[in-house]
Amino acid sequence: MCKYEEKTIKSTPIFKGRVIDVSVDDVQLPNGETSIRELVKHQGAVAIIAVTPDQRFLMVEQFRKPLEKQLIEVPAGKLESGEAPDLCALRELEEETGFTTNHLELVTSFYTTPGFCDELIYLYFTDQLVPLEEKKALDEDEFVDLHTMTMEELDQAIVDRRIHDLKTMYAVQLLKLRGY
Amino acid sequence: MCKYEEKTIKSTPIFKGRVIDVSVDDVQLPNGETSIRELVKHQGAVAIIAVTPDQRFLMVEQFRKPLEKQLIEVPAGKLESGEAPDLCALRELEEETGFTTNHLELVTSFYTTPGFCDELIYLYFTDQLVPLEEKKALDEDEFVDLHTMTMEELDQAIVDRRIHDLKTMYAVQLLKLRGY
């Protein structure tokens, strides 16, 4: 029971998609008045900070349709229905970078946009990378370039806004706080 | 012209709301195949790191309907149509905290969920707070508690997941990197 809980009076489904579902909920506010909340449901996702033995960082560059531009990001991907986050992280690491690992550390998790969406991202870290003998296939509609970047290159990419998403900027700060 | 650009073949509007618009786009992939992209449009937002003279941090606690729980976050809010981000930041600071400032530094900006949404957040910083003589009204459907927290309390709230959103966790990292 939260102090400012908003009780659902009615939930109206708007859209069911592959990535998101959308509903509009009528809610009762803490003061007894009513309002509406636009809600996006998302399966959740993982992201992986992957560090090579010579202290470079594996990053992927891909086109992001909502922004109509390419961004450089930490390897990441959506959870499939019922998939365990650590298995998803290993799968995405293998598919997007061609490396695997026996040692994935769960660093933390975070909500990306709590105001309208329930997406939760699990962030993993590994500095124990092993190249795959055989490269895994990406999803059919996925096209990414792999970059192996130094900390100086990450900093410059943030200035240039080739890195411009919050999870990757968080990952870079985390690496600095860990002494990289 | 991006290497992996996805050209829009057709855009189908699904929903137009107060906070988000949703569409489903048919796109042509770089390999000539087609796919669909579920896209959420958002006006963008601001967030403010506000530091008191005794090195405490102003935070707001509010109920987040998508998560069905209360979170502690940096003061933040949506851009109104055509609103300049710095004016929005000042407005949200005044409404949510009861403080104002003559000195707002734009620290950076970031996309929160580039995979499906174009929301861009502008992050501001101020350590020059002046209490307002008269408190400003919140939005009609907004209920928040103000917290004035130490760095130790922020760290504990992250452990306890009362702070669990990415922009606030990024802000705490940024403060540490600035020596707080």
C-alpha cells in the first residue's frame, strides 16, 4: 500500500505488438479525483559491459528507427518470453559480438522510463571474453557493426553524440568508477 | 545517409495521447527485406540534479503507475509543446522542490529507450538553490514528497531499490565522479 497509490478503475487495451503493449488506464488519484495514465508494457531487456584483456570495450553500432540515426551502444537485447536474464545476456553477447564467457556478473538493474513504461534492464559485466569458433546469427531484422573501443574513444563518442543513450552513458560512468 | 538505414514504406498511426503517440511502421531493411517497427513518440523531458549548500540532494518520491510502486527520483518532468528545456527545468525544479535558481548548468542529454521510443532527456545541475517565498502548484494529477538526502542515503536507496530508475542512478554516478 503506497501513500500516493493510483487505483485502476478501468484499463483499456490499445495495442498488442511484438515489442510493446499499450493501454490507457483510468485511475483514482490519492485525492479521490480521477485521471488517465498511458502505459507501455515491455518484456524487459539486458545489456552487457564487455571488456577485453587489453582494456577495450565491445560496442555495437546500429540504426535506431525511432531516432532515424545510428547509435553506438553496449550490446543489449530484449528478453524473450520466460527467458532468464543471464541466459539472455549470454545469448546477446554471443550474437552481437562473437564472444562468449563463463563469467557474467549482474551489476544492477534499472527502469528506463518509469513515467510511462515498465521496461527493466538487467546490466551485466564481463572481462573474461572467449572468441566463439563459429559466429552466431543475429535476428533476421538486426544489422550491427562491432566496435572495440578505448575509454578515450568512448569519451569522444559521447561528445560527438554517436553514443547518446542513457544505458551506455551509465555503463561508461560505471567503468570510470571501477578505475578504467 | 546511414549504412543500416531503414526506409519507411508506410507509417500506421495507432494512438495519439497526452504523453505518447504510437505508430507501427513498415520498413525496408538494409538487405532489401521488409520488417515492422513499433514506435513511441514522446515530447522529451528534463531532469535536475539539485545540491544544497550542505551537500544534500533534492529528490522527489512519487507513485509510478507503470510499475505500481513509488520511486525516489531526481526532480524531472515532460517538456510542454515548444517549451525550451532550460525553462522547463526551472519550472519543474520550482514546482517539485519549492526552490529556484539563477544558475542551471546543462550537463548532458540522453535517449532513454532508443529501441522503441524517441524520448530525449536534458539533464541539468545546480548547487545554487534559493527557497521560493511562495510554493508553486504541481500539476493537478501530480503528488510528490520531497526528500533531502545525503550521498550515503542515496547509495542505500539504490541498494533498497527505492531508487531504481536509470536517470537517477546516472545522476548519482555523476555526482560521485564530480567528487561528492
